[in-house]
Amino acid sequence: MEGKKILVVDDEFTIRYLVEHQLKRHGFESIMAKDGPGALEAARKHQPDLIVLDIMMPNMSGFDVCRQLKADPKSAKIPIIFLTALSNKNDKLRAFEMGADDYLTKPFQADEFIAHITAILRRRSGPAASAASQPAKQENGRIAAFYSPKGGVGVSTLAVQMGEALALREGLQVVLIDLALPLGGLAVMLKLYSARHILNLLSNSSESPPLSLKEIMFFSQRHRANLHIIPAPGYYINPQEKPSTERLKQLLGLLKTNGYYILLDLNSALTPITFTALQCADKGFILTSGQELSNKNLDTFLSAAPKLGLNAQRLLPVINELHGPADNAKLTRVPVARIPHVSERSRTRLWLQEQGLSKLVSVLLT
């Protein structure tokens, strides 16, 4: 990615300085603009490979700048990352509807910021981009379920991190579905709407038509480039309104055959829906915090899996050190990955966490 030109648009000198410093450290050429008119002029003059754009600026907002850039054929295809202090879900939704490629909030982690830029540029210039216009055989996606027999071990957080890793690093189309029904947690965690939710798709009345890919994506919300979320409703439902396991099978099959990588957040409840999800999953990542009770629950669940009709070979233990280091954790099966505790944000601990997440990605893709 060395030598790629990045246009940075922000009215705050401090932000421009910090972003420029990080870009130069990683070999990018940076172009600075402090307002909307300057951004439009710089985009026309320099034809950057990517634009980092603030929203709140005097005279012309970032939304107005984005609209004009996308309306001009000469700049319409330049990817745009919004970098803003606005975390409101309305602003995020509006940004993606206008054609933004990603949406990051301030304050930001430098390494994460560079990773998002690199991922977008890689997708734009890699083999997949050059072959985008060529007809190709659609490859099936994969299904991964995240579950823990004991709550409070970071199932949802790890599922989100996995989704971002697959979407950003691997350039895959990812759909993350909250099946911890009915309340779930992804909508609150990621500041998403829950008016359109997964139960809208899993209702099975006599009037329900067969699912289509278009309908499924209508109920999803874009969280990152290539990462879509289908949230849970976030409220209690009538016990008589049971979601259909057959509709879930149909939904997962449709997404998978269309090349999507599907991540299922099951949290810790074993219901007919989560049980079906585990049956359908190519890989089931079963989490423990590494603490004694959590380990015991995981071992008990894995030993009972065959009697429950689950394929034990597809259920893979993962140690997620959410509550602190668990170096002495003992399980009846060797964990496929360990996600280290990182309360102290040292570079070494962050690197170890990254390696643990990379191992999960590798396990799913192989």
C-alpha cells in the first residue's frame, strides 16, 4: 500500500496532524484539507486513492462533501471513510446510505484506523476488484456459531471482532445474526436500530412467503464495510410467537449458497433456535473464560453434545480470558484458540489477542 494517496478532511488541526503522522508512519502519502470546499478542490486536483472525511465542519458538512464527490463521475469511485465524533446511529446509517465505505468514531486507535484504510484499499486494488466484472462461479460461504454454556464470557464481543476480521482483513461478505432471543445485545452494543430484527424473518405464519436474499438483507444493517448485522428485537415476545427453526435453516442456507459468511451470536441459552444454529454451523466456537466453573460447564456441554444430536467434531473450545489471565485452565479438549486478557493495553498483549483472533479466522476458513 506504500505510496497510496490519502486525502484527510478535518477542520481540527490536531486531528489532521495525528492522522497525517500515522499515515506517514505506514508509507502513505497524505493530502490535507480543513474544510469542504478545500476537500472538493483537493479531490479534483490530486485524485486520491481514499478520502478520510469528518462530518462536523463549518460552512459545508462532511455529508455535503460526500454527496458532491459521489455525484461527480471523476470522484464517485473514490472510497470514503467517515472519521467523526458523531456516534449516533442515524448519522452512521446516513453515511452508508450516501455510499461511504466505512464509519469510524473519535477517539480512535491508530492501529485500527490504519487497518481499516488498508483493508479498503486492498479490496479496491486486489485480484477480487479486477475480477469483479468477470462472471465467476459463486462459492459457498461458511457458518460459524458462537456459544457458551455459561454467560458473561464475551460471546457477543468475540463474534463482532470475528466479523470485523473477516470483513476487513479477508474482504469477505459477512452477516452477523443475533440469535440470543428475544433481547439480544448487539443492537445496544453497536448502536443499531432494532425495529427490523431477526424475528421478522423467522415468523412462520400461513401468509409468510418463502425467504429471498433481498428480504434478508432488507432486515440487516451495515456496521462496517462488508459487515452486516441482523439484530434481535430487544424486547420480550409473546411465548406463543415461537420463531421457526425451519425458517432459520432456510435463511442460513440462502445466505451460505450466495457466498456469505454467517456468524451466529447464540450467547448462553440453549433453545430450539440456538440448537438448530449449532446443528447448521460448519464450526461451533464454544467459549469459556478459563475459570473453573466456566471450564466445567464447557466440558459438560461437549461431553453431552453427541447425545443431543450435535456433531462434537464441529464444536471447538475457545478460551476467552475476559476476566483475566487463565494460563492454568484445564479442559478435556485442547482449545483451538486463546484470546488473552488485555486490560493493560500493552502492545504485546494486543498482539497476542490479535493472534488468537487470527487463529479463529484460520480455523473457519480451512
